[in-house]
Amino acid sequence: MGFILAAAGSAIGLGNIWRFPYVAGESGGGAFLILYLGMVFTIGFSVMLGELAIGRAARRNPVGAFAALKGGAWTYVGYMGVLAGFVILSYYSVIGGWTLAYTWATLGPLLENTDTGELGAYFSDFIADPTQTIAYHGLFMAITIAIVMGGIEKGIERAAKFLMPVLFVMLVALCIRALTLPGAWAGVEFFVIPDWSRVNTETVNAALSQAFFSLSLGMGALLTYGSYLSRSERLPSVAMWVTSLDTVIALLAGFLILPAVFAFGYDPAAGPGLTFVTLPAVFAKMPGGGLFGPVFFALLSVAAITSAVSLLETVVAYAIDETSSNRKPATLAMGVVVFFIGVPSALSFGPWSDFKLFGKTFLDLMDYLASNLLLPFGGIAIAVFVGWAVSQRMMTEVFGGATLPARVWLWMLRTVAPAAIIWILISGL
Ligand code: PHE
């Protein structure tokens, strides 16, 4: 139970509640949803099982694990993962900072407002303010650093055990409120009825990237968590639990945000602000919304922190194992570096909003680099590694031998997963 919750704590976060609804909105809804679910339960599940198995077999950080199990060029897969950890955490913390800020904002200025024009303007002004975005980014990193310094099991695991179920109950309540708003049904139709004409390489690419991002795959976070896992744990059921819990939360967020978008006449393709603009409007329509709003954003911050902790832990585990430094200085050093890499992302909707590469702001660029390139490449590498390089050992690690499920799994990792990811990446380019 404890491990499933820790791994689910890594998977469930801003990816589900901030990223999933807006990517689904940009990608046309229903068709994206089906592609996403298909990828999560085939490629996603198999790669997750592979990552957990590598970690538990090697009992090391990503770099050390690839080095110990096979060595040679495989070690670079571990380095790529650690690099992805730096990149993702740098902007993840900026969005985490927005979430912290909205905990106070929904207490005051955003109370009782359902005008998406005004809520959108408030959001744009907020993310354009360098002092606030950097300060909240710093606060979010400071909390993450403090938790990773203390060792993850003590504080955060215990807190998450209690707080995540509360977040779940609140999400269900919000969903019910959003679905019963006048005009909400158009959002449900948009979310579940596939419009196949909207499917193109970009949609497929978005679904794959979202699957990797949301399940925390492709950079060694779950590998690192797996390295702390006991031999008696059954990995397939762990992976199935984590995959399913993550999917349920993403679906709830979709059935909350998209109906609200339609009910309040907002644009589903509005981008990264979608959740931040529509949620306050839903709170305003709830009895006791003035209390509900801040509590919800506080819990979302906790969910974001448990994910950020897994990102920082991956980088720190590498630093501790490979440079034999102590946990506290290693965490502080890595955390401060991540903070500075994140500053341009924090500025990217304000002073640096004119800086654009390939039409993307700095934050979007970091997200694209990590989610669309580093994570899928990491996924291919993990699939090929488990499927071809160390397959016998991994079959024994996970299934105790070459049973039928073990062979189906290997076949997924040997052929389907790498072929599908390569095809998606190439057509995306
Ligand atoms: N899965 C996390 C989320 O959905 C983000 C994350 C990505 C965490 C990659 C670890 C590794 O919020």
C-alpha cells in the first residue's frame, strides 16, 4: 500500500489536473482521449513495469542501474533521465508556484467571479509578474527541497496517504457541480465523442507525450522508486494500480474542466491557463465555494509537491550514489541549480514573453523538449533494454520466469512499444 501510494504520488500531479485538460482541449477532445487511454494501458503500462523492474533489480539510481545491469552505452540512458529530471522540475516548479499562489488568490480577489474574461485577465496579469512567479517558484522548490532532505518516507508519504483521498473526494464533488451547470453537456460531448477528423500526427504525438508525462515514465523516477522496493512486492499489480489511479484522476479532471469551459463560454484550446481560469468560476457556483477553492488549490499543491519530490529524488539519488555525497548537501545543491534553470520559465509569460523559439515560449520549449523528446526517447531505450538487453533477468524479476504474461510483456517491449514510439516521433518531426 505504502509503495503504491508513493508511486501514485509521483504520477498524480499537475500532469493530470493542469496538463491533461488543456492538452485534450487543444487536441480536439474525444479522439485524443481514446488515443491517450490506448497508449496508457499498452505502452505506458509495459514501460512502467520495465522501469520498476530495472530499479528493483539494480537497487540504484538510473545512471548506476544501467551501468550495473549492462554498462557501456546504456549508461547514457541513465544520464538522459537525470537531465530530463532537471528540465522537467525546473518548469514544473513554476506551475507548482502558480498553484500555491492560487491558494491565496481564491481566498480573495477571485472569489465569486464567473466571468472567464476577467478570470483570464487576472491569470495573465499574475503569470506576467516576475516578482510573484519567481517568489512562488522559489517557495515551491524550497518545500520540495525540505522534503527530499528529510527522506521521502517520513513526512510526505504519511501526509499523502491522508491528503490524496481528500483531493479525490473534492474532485468528485467539483465534477458533479461542473456537470450540472447549464451548458456543461457540450463539454462532455467534446471530451468523449471522437471527432476523427481532428486526428493527425500532432494529436498522436500529444497523446504519447501526455501518457509519459502523466505516468512519470521515461526518465527514471519510477526506476528510482523501484530501487527502494522490497522483493516480496508483486510488480505487475503495483504497475496496474498506479496506471489506473493516475487515469482515474485525469478522467475526473477532464470531466470537471471541459464541461466548465463550455458552461462558462471559454475556449477549450486556450492553452496552459485552462484549469486556472475555469476552476475559480466553478468554485463561485458552489455553496461554500469560498472555502472549497483555497482547500482545493492547497491539495493540488500537495499533489504537485509529491510529484516534484520524485523528480528531485531521482536527481539527488544519482548525486548521492555516484559522487558519494551526503543527502542534505546533495539535495540543496541540486535544488538550487533547478531553481535557477527554472527562472527563465518563470519569466516566460512576462518580461521574457518576446523570446520565442519555434513559436514557443521558454516554458513551452522546456516542456516540449522534455515531454515530446526526452521522455519518449527514454521510453524506447527502457523498452529495448528490458526487452532485448537483459530480458531473461527481467522476466525472472517480474514474473518469476518465462510465463505467458511475461512473454506478452516482453513482446510489447521488444516490438510494439519501440516501433510505435519511433513512428510517432519521426512523423512528429
Ligand atoms: N507525473 C507527474 C504529473 O503528472 C509529473 C512527472 C513527470 C513526475 C515525470 C515525475 C517524472 O504531474
